[in-house]
Amino acid sequence: MRDEVNDSIVRALSRVVGGQRIIVFCSQRADEPEWQRLCQAAGAEALVLAFDAPAVAELLPPPRRQSATQLIEDRHALLATLGSDSPLAGLVKEFDPAEQALLLVTDPLDPREFGARRCLGRKHPSWELFEHKSVVDTLWDTIGLERSESLVFDDASVLLRRDTLVTTADVVVSVQPRGGTPSAGGEGVRRVTSAAELSGGPFRVRAMPRLAGLPCRLHGLVLAETTVVFPPLELLAPLRLTDGTYLCAGTWPIATPDRGRLGELTRWLGDRLRDRVAYRGGFSVDGVLTAGGFRPTDLNTRITSAFEGVPPPLRVAVQISAALARADQPEWGAPALGKHAARAFGEADTLVLRSPVEGDAMPTVRPVSWDGHVLVATDQADGDGNLRISTAARGTVLQASLGRAQLPSALAPQAVAVAVFEAADRLLGTTFGPLESPGGHRRPLPVPRAARLGETVTRAE
């Protein structure tokens, strides 16, 4: 199956870049050899630069605790220097002094400024608009996707009665700064339990009921005539009880009974996005699988972080396919990519969870094993997995790697995520605090004070 995907992508890529030079900016250094191999097979001379490779990483601000949105903005700012006399421009001009090479920047980046070079597969600006959480419900209504009720407002003290909005409801709010780019990584989303928290500011707020059910992601690839469906995923995002934010930590394959109907819904969504807004490329719709069916919350017009943990050949194939689709290239057999992705997600032997860590935790690795439903330290080098604190692009990060075969059979994936962060606090001294699984029924939050909504805008989780 991989050979079928590889051959079709090489043929399609050769029609666009054959006999030319191409400059690729990708997220992970591990992907560089695969990009070089595919570009060479397509007849293109390539310069591949990963943002986590030393040559590029040293041009970015030093790693610090920051949101996913800020990380994207920093990388966009660096790409904007390609049009000036900058270190990055100098690095690229050694390969392409005449500035004739084609530029390809992988998702989730979508730079507006990058010098004079042509860019392969740029997004239409309107697609990003629908990523704004205060706008996307209009899209759901337009394409006919059933959703939960919502309310968008600027200042609760003017349009809403403070004594009635959340006293009898469990509400989740999404904050979108005015004039800013869409937020990423769950930033600006949190649960509120007091009308006093709904204060005004330089942002718009969407309020929705907290839905009981399974948080999940439907994602795929919209081509000119069809939609490639990737396997639906459960979103592992524990609710942080101290402030009502969500730790967007990882994903888990949806159980078989729900996979088929969610896959068909994914295909329908991709087809509707193509028909109504001429969409092309990777997309995901996050939401909650409730007793009454799937209810959407967010749209991502890109390949998402769910692919960060798959093998580099698949990740690169998906990124190339998304760029070719946005460039409106004809069909090239990409539907085989959906089967390849389903196998990769289903056969992965490790569950990986990640989240930024507050403070200056020291780099460390702690092997852990399951003692019932609790993770405990072990002297075994491998154990059932490990907890690792290291420095990454978003600052100090906790990464948990757990063998899927060793996970307690009676423990739901959301409960596994809660157990991981509880173990990190207990064994490594992190401060994630008390958590509960998302999507459940209402439980009082011990909020020590009424946080202003604007504070969630800069939250890194």
C-alpha cells in the first residue's frame, strides 16, 4: 500500500516541480530525508529546512513557555524575513540565488509574507476565516450540519443578564481576539461557572453548553472530486479543575462501533466544504459525539497535530497531498492514503501524550509501570512506558510514552490521560493539578477566583 501511495505522489509531484528547484519548510527534522527522497524521485532539486533543525531553530526566539498560536506566529515572522537581507534569506539564497525556486510550507503554517518566490498550494484567505470560533457556526448552518446552540457576544454586561446566563447551565466559552489569527491547540477555550467571569475585552466570545459525550476529531483530505477519510480520533483533553481550561494532550483511535458512521460523516463534511466554499486540502472538525449524534465545535483548515506521531513517510505523504490538493492538481490515487493512515493509527504500539509544563522543571526521564489504575515509578528501564520532561519549541514539555498493549483494559482512554498527569505531578513535581475527563456531566469547579476571559487567550495548554 505504501508503494502505491509513494508512486502516485511522485507522479503528481513531478508534474508540478519536475526539472525545478523547490524549497520545503517542514516542522520536524525527522522528515527531511523523506522530503529529499520524494523530491528527487519527482525530478526536483530540493532544499529541505525543518524548524527544529539547528540551522533554522537558532533563528527563532529561544524556547519558552508559549501557546501553539504564538509558536505559529513566530514561524510566520521568520518566514517573512525571506524578503529581506536576513540570515534565513542568506541561507536560502545559497541554494537559490536567482529566487526562482518553488516554495512549499507545510501545515499548520500559512504565511502571508515570504518574499518573491512562488508558493505551492497556498490557502484561500476565506478558509482561515472559518477557523475563528465566533464565526464557524455560520458555516455549520450553511452546509446543514446539526450543531448545539451557541451565543456570540462582545460584552456580557451589555447584552446579557449576569444573573441568568450560567447559573443554571454548564457553559464552555471560546475566546477569539479581535483582529487576531485563529487560535490553536485549545487556547482560549474553558468552562465557566459564574456570570462574573463573562467580562468584556478586546475579543469576541462564543458560549456553548458543555456537552456530555466523547470529544472527537473527524479529519480528512478534500481533493478536486473526492474526499479522503482519515480514521476518526478521540481527543484526549482532560478538564483542569483549577481554572476550567483543557489540556489538549493527544488522540486515541475511535472504537469500531462508531468508526464507520463517523467516517461517512467525515466524507460528507469534506464534500460539502468542496461544494460550498471550494475548499481543498487537509481539514478537521472537532466536536463531541453525544447521545444525539456528533455536534461540532471547531474547524481546522489544515493537517492537524494528530499526524505528529505517525511515521515520517506517511506524514510527508499527507503534507504533499494537501499541498497538491490546494494547488488544484488532478486526482492522483490519493484515496489509498486513507487506508495507509488507518493502518498507521490502528497499529501504533505507543500512546503519546504531550503538554507544556509550568515553571523550570529539570529535564528527566522516569520509567513507569501500571499498578492497577495508577502509574508508579519502576526500576525497569522499559517498564510500561516513561514520563519525560525536555525542552521543545514551546518551552518545557512533558511527554508520556506508554505501551498500548500494557494499558489497563478497564481504564478508558480519557482516564489514562488523567492518570498520566496525576503521575507527573506526583513523581516529577509538575503542577497540572486536579483533572477530570472532559465531556461528562456537570461537576462543581473549585475556582479560587473569578478569572477574566482574556486570561485564557494566552494560556499555553
